[in-house]
Amino acid sequence: MLSARVLANGFHLLLFEVLNECLNRGIGAHYNIKASVSSITLQNLSILCVLAMLKIYGYVQSINVRKVLWACEELSLPFEREDWGGGFRSTSEPQFRALNPVGMVPVIDDDGTVVWESNVVVRYLAMSRRRTDLLPSEPGARARIEQWMDWQASDFNNSWRISFQALVRRNPAYQDRAAIDASVELFNRMVGIIDGELGRTGAYIAGATFTVADIAIGLSLHRWLSVPMARPSYINVERYLARLLERPGFVRYGRDGGP
Ligand SMILES: N[C@@H](CCC(=O)N[C@@H](CS)C(=O)NCC(=O)O)C(=O)O
């Protein structure tokens, strides 16, 4: 926890000047700023800025945790991370359940605002840091991004569950050949849908520019490439993944981050 006390003289406009200065210095992009005005008079204005480091709970190999880590990279956000889940500290511990009653990583604590469910966390981070380039406020543009993220977390994610557990994790509970083949077929079909969309946009999943939807879709496509199985060749997906490699966040948490 960092804290800074800013004392200034002047009218309340000064409050905005001080906060603007924080934003200009990039503090606003990195931290939640809480300002409490202890007294507002023409002569005396006292502002207390409390700046807190973002906390991330979750092990780094998790694809859902890596969405949040990539988002932090896009936002140039410093953070502290603790290993929970995936064989590290159990998400069944009461301390963890108090943060997330469903017991899944990732969870974040942003100066007291606790959020779980990876795609929601990514949207929260972009929205709270006013990154409308990554998540616009216009409802239509925003819905086009959210629809791909919700689809990623539901239908798309379910398509690979069995093939991923069987062929990458080698989980003995997932060894039914017919079920694996069906999952491979469905996974490939879903990626075919993405390929078609990328053909239409010519660039990113929700349009001409990179948005938070590309974090969820990009990591999922990297997973698709990581499963040892037969794959159709999808030229738009191939070009998209090459485009994402221009971003350090995808290099670190996608290409070099595991399946
Ligand atoms: N829909 C959730 C899924 C989260 C999830 O499945 N997390 C896994 C890791 S990828 C987890 O917490 N597993 C329990 C554990 O590792 O103990 C999200 O997107 O955040």
C-alpha cells in the first residue's frame, strides 16, 4: 500500500488539477485513486490520495489467470500475484472462499474491489482504467466485444474440455475415444467460426482494432494450436496469431505461457 498526502491552497478547481497531475504522471493508469477532501475553502484544500497495488490470486499456468496477466500488460498495470489453485494453495481454503465463493482462479483485489470470473476481471480492469480503446462505452460496440468473450467462456471453452484433458493433461478420467474425437471435431469447428469472423473483420475478432475480446480469443487459439490433434488449416486464424505476436502480452502469456 502506497499513500501520498497532497496539500494545496486554492479553490476546488485545484482538486481537479492535482488529480489531473496524477493522471498525467500515469498514476491514474496504474492505480485506483481515492481522494478525500478534508476541508474545502478558498484558502485551504487538503487531498489524501491512497494508492494501492492490484492483487491477483491464481497460478500463472492457468489460461484464465493469463488473461488477467495479459490485460495488465496491455494496461501497464503493476500487480502482486499469489499462487492459488493448480496444486498450489487450495481454493477450498476459507480465506480463498471468502474472496470467491465458487473457488476458482483468477480473483483480483483492486484496493478493496474484489472481482472473479476471468473475462469479467479483464473488462473491469479496462473499464476502471478508462481504456475505451480496449472496451468502448458505446453499447453496440461494447456488446460486439462482450458477445465473443461470453461465447469464449461458455460454448468455445466447453468444446475443448475433453480433448484438452485427454491429449494435453493426459487425465485418466478423460480417455473415452469417441468423446475425445467428438471434442476434437467440435473444437476445430468452433475455430472455423472464428476464422470466418476474422475473414470478415480483416484484423481482430470484434473489428479493425485490438480489444479485450482478443485476449480471451487469442489465448484460446493458442491452446488450440497446442493440442496434439489433427487441425484444418485456417488462414485467417494463422494471420491473426501472427498479428497478436506483435503484442508483448501475447508473446509472454500466450506463445511462451503454456497451452
Ligand atoms: N469461468 C472461470 C473458470 C475459472 C477456472 O476454470 N479456473 C481454474 C483454473 S484454469 C481453477 O480455478 N481450477 C481450480 C484449481 O485450480 O484449483 C473463469 O473464466 O474465471
